[in-house]
Amino acid sequence: MPATHDLEELLRGASLRVTRPRVAVLTAVYDHPHADTHSIIGHVRDELGEVSQQAVYDVLQALTDARLVRRIQPLGSVARYESRVADNHHHVVCRSCGVIADVDCAVGAAPCLDAHDHHGFVIDEAEVIYWGVCPACSP
């Protein structure tokens, strides 16, 4: 978890004003990877006291736009946020309890990651979600 000073520098580096809600939201995302908005609101309120739901939504949008956090939304799930933005990693999701974990980018021959027809797009990222059952839910 980066220190508060480091989070403030991240904000400044992204040309965002340093505010207590922005620092609190960044802290919550770093401390709780893959947290949903409701959970982040709770963590921010624990730290700052009363803060509006809309303020947290606005901060999350600003941080996502600035690429300081990444928004993911596996099928059937609410949006979740993570601070791991510097690489093209993927996720594994438990079909039973919904827990999410990071998975490093697929290596070796991965034909599903090499688009057969890119339709003229310049592809710079692939989003892969692996589905299964986590160890806690396995019989």
C-alpha cells in the first residue's frame, strides 16, 4: 500500500487536484482490490466520516479516466475497482461466491488472444476472465 504522500503524487501526476475524498478512495482501492462501489463508499466513510455516494462515484470516474484505477465488471457482477493498472493482467472469478483474483497475462501460444480479424483496430489490450470454483468453495 503506497503512503499518503505517494497517492497524492499519483493524483498530481495525473493532473488531478489532491482532495481528501480522492486520497481516501485511492486508499480504499489499494487496500481492497476488486472492491465494489458500495464497499469503497463504506471504507471512505470510515476514514472521512460523512461523504456522499455521488462524490465517491465521481471520484471513481475521475480516477478511472486518469487511469489511476481500473474498472472491471465480470458478467453478472457489479463494477469493481483495482489499483493494478500498469500491466495487461486478467482475472479469475469463482462461480460460487464471486471472489475475484488477478491472473498474470497468458503466456505461450494463446490463439484466443491473437485476433484473427482485427477489423482495422489497433489492439492494445485483451481482457480475459477465467471462471471456476475457488478453493474455499470446492468440495
